[in-house]
Amino acid sequence: FGLLVGCVVVQMSPHDAVRLALLNSILALGAAYTIIDTYFSYRGSVFLSRYPLFVSLMEALFIGLLCYYDSGLDSPFRYYYFLSVLCCAVRHVSSVPGELVGSSPFPPVAPSPTFVTYVTCTLHSISLGLLTIALPQLYDHLFSFLLTVVMLGWVTWASNALALLLKNVGDDLARVNSALQLQQAELERRIAERTRELQESQAHVLHQEKMAAFGLLAAGIAHEVGNPLTSISSIVQILQMRELDGYTQTKLGLVSGQLKRIQGTLRELIEFSRPGSTERSRVTLGDILDEALSIAKYYKRTPGRIASPTMPPDLPPLQGVRNELVQVFLNLILNAIDATERHGSIELSVHRDGPWVSVAICDSGIGVSAEQAHRLFKPYFTTKKHGTGLGLFVSFVSTPGQGTTFTVRLPLSRESA
């Protein structure tokens, strides 16, 4: 903007051809510098930012020559001194230093931005002094020189104060914006966490509702099937009391045995579907494992696939909630069945370690990958298509393709430990 105004002023002022050519040449040099500086500005850097005092020196010389070849201290180009100081303050004080342009094996130490502005004012004052000395009739221009220097000092102070104010406001806004971004990220994290907790709670409620519905359905089926079975069993017993041939007695005995087996299955189903107590009591580990295995044998037709483990001799009872312990081991056994092919093996082993007893469920299934291992103990994580991820929270060792061993450590009753 200053160069455009200067070109207009030079063309409209009465100058001889020599002075007009000199002024146009000086303005052309200024235009070339301005184009280069604008180019670097669009790239987000500052031209000759390593050498701000050199730039100020060149500007002082540039403005002094314009004033000398125009009309001295009365030249409109003297306002370039004020514009130069203002731009220097805005560039070096209020803005963040841009990318350093150029390279040097001995880069200079960058002075402080405020120092640069005051040094620029000093260089401009020297330029004004040399201009005044070079002009004829020195004393006639002394008052204009002093007034311009005073005004230049005031503009320098005001420009520095304004630039510092703008910088502080910008820094405060940057800090507030950073704090807002942190708060936004924290709020988004909390919302995601609450959403996940809500989804987990909904999944848990849904699972509980399904289990409750399954219990009611199992109890209803057991009741409806139990009555006809009781009648059939009574008829079979009446027939067995009559004098029949051996073949018929044998077949009736087989029917009676199968009826008892069905009734036993119904009793187990009713026992499993009955709401369990949450009271802690002394329980026997062998009975818990037998009950879990007796329920698991009806899952995917796996009777006889898993043998009851050998219990350590003189194993004391445990102190815990029976139904919950049965549910833990049942879930582990069902997981092992799902992970193992029909020809695979599943083994249960029990070991006593002082006041603790460990139950290991080892399968020869597909194992757990490293990506899934770190998520395995998170609630609601499951690798099964219809799983809920609610039944597994124990220690484990797994090798993909070779199987998995889950181990449950339980404290023995204090009275017997």
C-alpha cells in the first residue's frame, strides 16, 4: 500500500527527469523486496527473519534516499518511518516467529522482538539525522527533525504496546482454545464411557431377563412333562407286579430305567432353573463340579465326553455361594465345549495348594489369539456368535491352535484350612 501511494505521489510531483528516474528506481527496488516478502508470507514464514536488524537498516536507508531525492524532511515519504516501525512491531512482537529463511554456518543470535523495534526506531532517527545534515540550510530543518524524532519515538512505544497487547490477547485465546479442546475431549470420553456403561447395563439386564424367562420356561416344561411321566411310571410299575414272561419283564425294566433317567433330568432342570440363594455356606467342591458336569452333559450332546476329576484326599469344604460357583464352572465347561471339536479332549483337574484349591479346565481347542487375550477379562466381551461375555473372569493360559487352560483358585474354609 505504501509503495502504491509513493508511486502516485512521485508521478504527481514536479520533478526533473533525473530525480524522477532515481525515485522510480528506488521504488522499484522496494517493490521487488515487497514481492519477495509477500511470497514468503503466503508460505507461512518471514523473509530474512534471521536478520531483522539488517532489514531495518535497509528500510532506514531506503526511506532516507526517498526523502532526500523528493523534498527533504517535508517529503510525504517521511511517514514511511512511522509505517516501518509499526510493521516491525506487528511482525516481530505480536506474531509468532515464522520459519527461518536462508541458512548460515554461523547463525546469529535472534534479539528480542521489543529490542528489534527500538533499534529500528534508532536507525530511523539516525537516517533522519543524516538526511537533515545532508540538506542545505540545516538550522531551517532542525525543528522538523526534532518533531519527527519525537513522534517516531512515541509511535514506536505505542506500536510496541499495541503489539504486546495483541500478542497477550492471542496467547490467552490460544490457552482458552486449548483448554476448551481438552474439555471437549474429556467430555467426549466421558460420554463414550457412560454410553458403554449404559450398553453394558442394558446387556446385563437383557441377559438376566433371558435367564429368568428360561427358568420359567424350564419349570413349566418340567411340570407339564413330569405329570405324564409319573402316570407312565405308575403304569409300568403296575405291569411289573403282574406275572409276565421274562422278555416282557426285561423290556419293562428298560422302560422303567429310562423313565427314571428322564425324571432325573427333569429334577436337574428344575434345580438349575430355581432362583438360587445368595447366602454363603459350606459347600463341597466335588458336588459342585458333579452338578456342573451333569448339566453340561446335555449341551451339544456331550454325555461322557468330560470325566469327573479326581479329588485330592481329605479335601475340606469351601465357603461360598453354591449356585454361583456352579454357574462359574458350568460357563467354563461350556466355553471349552464350544472351543473344542467333537474329537477333541476336555479335562478337569483339582489341586490343593495350602489354604487354596485350584480347578483347571483344559481343552484342546482353537485357543485364544493375542489380540483377544487382553480383552478376554472385560465384561461383555465374547468370541461366540450368540455369547454375552458375562460368564468368564478367571486366569488362563492359551496357545492358538493348541488349546486353552482356565484355572480357578478358591480359598478353603478357614475352619478347615
